[in-house]
Amino acid sequence: MAHVELIKTVQSTFSLFGLVLNRNLAASLVKQLVNIAENERDDWITQIAERILEQNLPDPHVEIKHIKLALEECVKPDSLKDTETVLNAVNAFDIPKIKYDISKNKFVMSKVQTDLYSDAINKTHVFRDRLDLLWYRTKRHEFFAAPKFGETKDNKFDLVPIEYLLSEAQTEDVCIMGIVAQFTDNQYYLEDSGGNVKLDLKKANFQNGLVMEGSIVIANGFYEDKIFKVQDVFFPPAEKSENSRVDFGNLNTFGGPSPVLLKTSEKLDAYEKSSQDMIVFISELWLDNATVLSKFKTMLDGYSDFPPVAFVICGNFLSFPLSVTSVSKAKEGFKKLADIIMQYTNIYSSSKFIFVPGPYDLGSPKILPRAPLPKFITEDFSSSIPGSIFASNPCRIQYCTKEIVVLREDMLTKMCRNTINFPDEGLICDHFARSIISQSHLTPLSLPVIPIYWKHDHALQIYPTPDLIVVADQFEAYTTKYTGCYVINPGMFPKNNFAFKAYVPSSETIEDCEIPAEIT
């Protein structure tokens, strides 16, 4: 009889949490609870229900596997779950898509099946989805949000669609948002899903950032004689990462095997703060160059006693353009690299080696996102170095609660080459960081400049904003920060005094490192 009452208590408690537990499972759970003191049972039932709720079930019905996992967490609260990975690399084709759902009036997340040769309709979605994301993100910003009932609207702006200009409404001192387009030579337009308008930029004041064809900007000015005469051009305001996640709760927006966002894991946060783990970033490791391999060996010498948790190595992996000898040289180079790594037992046994292909590496065409290096080149290295991970370009890396995005592309150079207005002051790397974070996109350029697989443009989104963005570029090495997010370029290893960057997640610091010329 006592068991019957306890079963009812379990089911009613689960019901209060919005969970459905059938009687058989409730009876199984009660068998585990009868050995617990009667005055502690209610707390245990509540804890178990809370742990199940954190698993983000696809529907309210609880299964036996959910109960088992919840019980393990209650019995061993300090142990990590199977999905709470300390380090995980996420390929671009496994990244969830985030877009604004008008019917639900919020941002939603979905999975996308890999499709490199998608229908032409997906091309029209590329910039429409980018614009929708920034439009609705901006509309809820404090400067653009509609005033609440009884609230006076001071120091706020009205953001209107372009079609608004064609009506009889106010056409002075308005803000419009759209994609910068060039339909005819030397004539720029601003375009959104409702139309386009010709821009007069002669007296425009460009705020910080790099504006190019394909950028999404806000223009302030007045409409006259079918031309929008621009006074100010600026990017949509960036949004803090924690604000972006409001729509998703603890759903995993970053990607990876965990159903919940590991950024919120208290156990991983404690592990991260207690460790001094380091992640090393290197770009252009030429495996066919004896000097480069020698310098890499010198670097491993320095880290042999305190191995980094990971070496993130970006291409290109050969010093010369693709040729008939590229395959043999690449396989030979990876064999030499494996031989070097195996000389350092500590590093070999504890460090991960994550390889991100460059634009001129073997395998995929120069279209983003790029697939990992071909297996017929890397299989020998993978069998020799168990900690090797061959990732896509771009890829994402989750270390404990930190979110890292890695892209190997000459982005800063291309953006500078295509910018409409080059900034007069400030560091160019600061303008670059502001541009990509405000655009929530790694490559805010037109498709002819940066070709992208239409259906996988979302893999280049950076929304919500991560903790660290690594853009390995031929430009000189730099470290900058915008809205709490580091943006770094490790620089070209062979052409920059064998320089690289080291990131310490626990202290959120970036260390500039290089190997002096006299050390071999």
C-alpha cells in the first residue's frame, strides 16, 4: 500500500514538471527509492525530475534511459556525463541552423542534411536568411525596439523596410536596413526582401567597420527623387551571447553530441577553472619544408613537460600550388610529422591534433565550407596518432564551456580589397572584428568573392557569438576583442618568425609566441 502511494507521488511530481511517466516506470523508480529515508524521498524525486528535464526530451514522455541517466547524476553529482566532453571538434556540416521563424515570433534551430548540390532556390535563401536574422535581432535591440505602453521613446530610432520609402509616410531622418548591392558599375543600392533603393553615398559618414558589397548595413538619411541620400552608414548592433540564447534555453546551439549547451555545465566550468590547459593555434604548417618541421619539433620540445590539450593546425600544408606531386608530398609530410610527434610521449598520449584545411590544400574545391582532408592522405597519420582529428573548414571547437570557431581563409585581405570605404583611423583588425561579429557571419561578402555552398551558409554564422574566433589569414598576426569575443590571427608560421598563438581558457588569455631564429 505504501508503494502505491509513493507511485502516485512520483507521477504527480513528474506531472508538475510537465513530464509523463507511466505506471510501470514509476513502479521501477519506486523500487530504487524505498531504500532511502522517508523524509528524503520527496527531495530525491524532485532532483530526478529536474535532471530529466535538463536532458531536453523531444516530447514529455519519460523513458527508462532518461531515468537511468538522472539517477547516475544524482548518485554521482560531480562526475561528467558521457555527453559532457572536455574537448570536441564539430564539423561544419554538423552545425545546426538558426533562423527567425515569423510564425513563432522567435529564433529557432533545425538540423540540415548535407547537400552540396542543392536546388537553386537555396541560393535565394542565403542572403534572405542572413538579413532576417539581423533584422529581427536588431528590432529587439534597445535602440530600435518599439516603446512599451506608456513609455516615451527617447534616443531611439525607427527601423523601417525599404518599401516604406515608396509610400506617403515620412521620408526624412529614417533608418533602413538591407544588403549592399551593385546593380550597375559604381552605383550602389540597398536591397531587402521587399525591394531596393538607389543610394547616394557622397556625403555619407561611415562608422567603424568594413562595408562591402554583400554586407548588411543600416543607412540613415532621407528619400528624395527616388534616391536615398545617406547621412550615416553603420552595422546592425552586435548582441551579447547571453541575450541571443534566451530563445533556446539550454538547447545546444553550437553543435556537437550533447543535446544541451555545454556552456551552461557547472561541472565543466569547475573543471575548466581548475585546469591550466592550453590550446595552440598554428597556420601554414608546410609539411614539405624541412625548416618548418624542425621549428615545429622545437615547439614540441618546449611543450613536452606541459602538453597543450590541443594543437589546432591550419593549412595550407604544402609550400607550393597543387601539382602532380602534391599527393605524394602530402603523404610523406604527414608521415614525417607523425614521426616527430611520437618522439614526445606526453604530447603523443594526451594532446589532440586538429587539422583544418586551407584554400589550396588537396581535396575539396575552393568553396566554403570545405570538407576535411581526404582520408587516403591522412589515414596513415590517423592510425599512428590516435589524438588526430581532421576537421572541416570552418570548424567549431568546444573546450569545457568555451566556444571556439576556426576559419582558414584570407578574409581580412579580401574584405579590405572589396570595401567601399576604407577606414581613416584605427587598427584594421579592430574594424574586421567589428564587421564579422556585427554581421554574425564569418564571410559577409558577395558569393563571387567568397563562394559558399548555398544550403550550408549557416555553417559560417556566428550566432550566438562564440568566445573565440580564429581567422587564419596571410595578414600579419593580431589579437583583438569585440563584445567580449576574442578575434585572433596566428599569422603564417613560416613567414612570421615561426609565430603562433596560445589560448588559455581558464584565464581567457591569448599568448603571442614565436620561435627565435637562432633556436633550431
